[in-house]
Amino acid sequence: MPHPALRGEPVSAGLLIDLDGTLADSLGVMRTLYFRFLTGLNRSGSDAEFESLNGPPLDEVVERLRTSHGLQGSLPELRRSYLAAVEEAYREVGVMEGGRQLLDRARAAGWPIGVVTSNHETVARTWLERQRLEVDAVVSAADVENGKPDPEPFVVGLRRLGVAPEVSVAVEDSRAGAEAALAAGLATYVIGSRAAPWPPGAHWCSDLHQVAREVFGV
């Protein structure tokens, strides 16, 4: 069957982009927070565990830490503590190199923009406002029953933007996020280590500048 755009049907395209480590240059800050959080509870973290926690919803991250490290305290208390630390840490987070330019190119093309994040909505919206970045929708962990790598976050994002997956683009930095976007039917671009075990179908780019060039041209 021909591509919808070739059949002359009205198809709207959109940009759906992850927050942590993708639009927000936050991985260094979040790594420090992770180790500091565990150290404060007399536990030790690892780089491998931190990498495995890039993608799932924040509440799931805390639950996994509680289980794997035998953390004392109730899950709600630990979640409140971790979220407070994230909110504070995000004051130091800047925009990923090429992020503003990518959003500008999407706007110039008439594409609506959605942030699809496993972080909390308050963290995402506060950061976007602080950075003066305008988006049309924010899909957070609270908006879905199943987080990444389930496609639900991107399906909700597509619905809120009113765009079609077959002509829209997702940008991610984690395998879980890339799997979610691909399962939702989106052309998926990933940034990060080229050697990472990206899922089949993901397009690796060195940075967001390259994503902008490949999606929107020179």
C-alpha cells in the first residue's frame, strides 16, 4: 500500500522527543543524584545499574532501587525523597546541544512538538518553562499505565498532538525509549553511544544537530 502522503491523504507529522538525556542534558546530574541518594541510605550504586534505569518511569526506578538494595522506609516516602532530589537537581540541567535548533526546525516545518518522558510532569514542565522551550504536549509517567518500553507513552503523545505515526519522528537516548517509539510505529532516532545495543530499526545519530539534518534536511 502506498505511503499515506503519496495517496494525497491529509497526514500530519509531529516530533515526539524524550526529556532526560535527549532534550535535557541531564544524565550527568541524574547520575550524581542516583549515587548520592544511595550513599545517603548507606548503599552503593553502580554505573551498570544507573544505565539500566535510564528509560523506565521515575516511580519504577525508586521501586527497583528499594528492592535491589533492600532500602528501609515505605515506597511513598522513598518516592517523595527521590522526586525532591530530582526537582532540586534539575535546576542545574541545561538544554542538550542542538536541542533548541531541532525544535526550531520542527516549528518552521509546521510540526507540533511533544515531550514524552518517564519523569514527573512537574519536573518536565518547570524545566521547559525555565528554559523557555515551547511544546504542544507533555506526556509524563502519570499519563500512562505502562511506561517505556511499552508504546503507550508515544501512542498517547501521538493522540494529543493529532499526528500520524507513519510520518512522525521520535528522538530517544535509551533502548527502552527507542523500543517504545518503534512499537508505536514512529521513525525513531537515537543519540548516545553508537555501540549501545539499539533495537533494530532505530537510526543512530551523533547528536541532535544530525537528527535535525536527517529529518529536515540541510
